[in-house]
Amino acid sequence: MFAQSEITAQEAALSVLFPVLQNGRIGYIDNIGQLVVPPQFNVTDVNFRVLSAVTLRAFREGLAPVKIADRWGYMDATGALIIPEQFEEASAFHAGLAAVKIAGQWGAIDTSGNIIVNPQFDEMGGFSDGIASVRKNGKWGYITASGEYLVRPQFEELSGGRWTSINSQPAHGHFSEGFAGARVGEKWGYIDRTGRFVIIPQFDGAHSFYQGMAAVKIGDKWGFIDDTGTLAINPQFDDVGGFGCERAPAKSMDLWGFIDGFGSWAANPQFEDAYSFYEEMAAVRSGDKWGYVDATCRFAITPQFDEAGDFASGLAPVRVRDQWGYINPQGMYIWNPTV
């Protein structure tokens, strides 16, 4: 029997909930740090990290994936198991659908647990604006929410994310500002929702469009193009992230700084690592500690954490030694680090 909180199912469905660890079990808090779902789920993955769980196992649309024994199901924000454990893998809901793995193949279910897209794909991204990326027989394409092909699998690889706190996870080809990066052979270009290349394959690497520009790699250097495919910032950086708050992280001579939309340094290279801006804050590493800079690229939260994630719905996950907590934009703990 799953523990119930004092809130109603209707109130819980409207909540944004965050995973926490307590005594080796997973529970969920709201954005003011109150326990909504008491810790009760075992951590079965030895590599479990709150940082990744925030994105991959978070509550979306009132439901969150939960692993019971060796199968995944979905619970609501009261802790009640709504969709019984039956899946080999399960992702968060987006636009009423979630990708699930059955018998080694990926398909999609609705919030009632009904199979909407029959399991048939080797990999699958989350739904966004009614479409999802899928990989079949080594090629990537797109399907609609009904499971029909929008773009038949034909690409070697798709881009789908800017620099984030879980950049070790593969991007799954979501469209951003009407474009998705796609690789054919060894070169990257950008397609529209019909699968037609609107910017022909010519780049050695490609990120998503954000604030009208996308990072591209030519040779061993990164720059940015506009939505016509014209270079807006010449390739000159060793690595880059996506734009947010009209700033993008960029790496030069082994250090990270932030550039503006003209490619000029808004903050000179000085950080060992840096993420893109989310909710007007960007995580940066100075020495061996992480902190946050605001849109002026000045420290808003001094470096003090061993690991740090992006802000979302007003909170960011942080790690101190082997314990995880959450802070608000003022750097105050909403949930003290626990393990």
C-alpha cells in the first residue's frame, strides 16, 4: 500500500514535484520543500543521481515513473500507483504521452496506461508539439502522436539539446524554433517538420536553435548560425552551449566564459565548466566547486557545491559530498542535502 499525503489528487496533479533521497529511498517534494510523496521507493540503480532524475524521472502532467522490483509503472502525486508496474523502461509524460519499453522495443502510452503507439522502435524520444523522434534499423525519424510516420527513419543522428546539467544523456531530436539538427553521412544540417533539409548538411556538429541561433562545428571549432544558415558568429571556440538570457557558454583555452549574440565575451573565460542559462541562472564551476551566475554573469550564488543542476520551476538540485538537496535562486536550501 502506498503512503498517502494530506493533499487531494486534484491539488497534487497541479503540483510541480521534485525527487529527493532520504535514507536511500525516493520521495517527492513541492517547490517550497514540503514532502508530498513520502520517501518509500527503493533506489534500485546504483548510479541513481537526483540531477538526472529531475529530468528523466520527474513528475510530468501529474504522473511520475516509479520502479517496483524490476518493472516500471506510474504513480500520481498522492503516491498512489495509477499505472501498474509492467514496463522494462519508462520515461516522463509529455503532451499526454510517455515512451515505454516492452519486450525490448519502445512505444507510447497515455495517462491511463493505454498503448497508443505499439512498441516497435529501438529508441524513442519524448513527445513535443505532437511529435517524437524514433530510431528503427539504425536510422532516426519522427512519428506523430498516433504513431504514424511524419518523417520516415533516414538520419544517422539527431541533435536535440543545448548544454544542460545532464549532458551525458543523448539528445533525442526535439524540434526547437522549427528546426532539428540531423546528420546524413558525416555532415549535419537542419530539417523542418516535413523532414526536408532547409539548411543543407555541411557542418561537423550541430546543436539546437535557441533565441534565433544554433551552434555549429566547422573543423574543430564552434560558432553560431542564424535561421537562414548564415554564420552569425564565426567558428572560434573549443566548445559551446546554447543561448539563454542572450548569453551562451563558450570554451577557449581550457576555460569557460559567456558570449553575447555578437560573439563578444560577456564574461571572460574563467570557469572550469559552465551550463546554459535557465530561469536567468547558469551553473558554473570555479575550481572544484559549483555556484551560479545571473544574467549579468556575476556570481549570484557563490561556488560551494560539489555538483549543481539547472533551475526549473524555481529550484535547482545541488550535491554536497554524497548528499543531494535543493536551493532557490537566493541560494537558500528548500530541502537540506540528504542521502
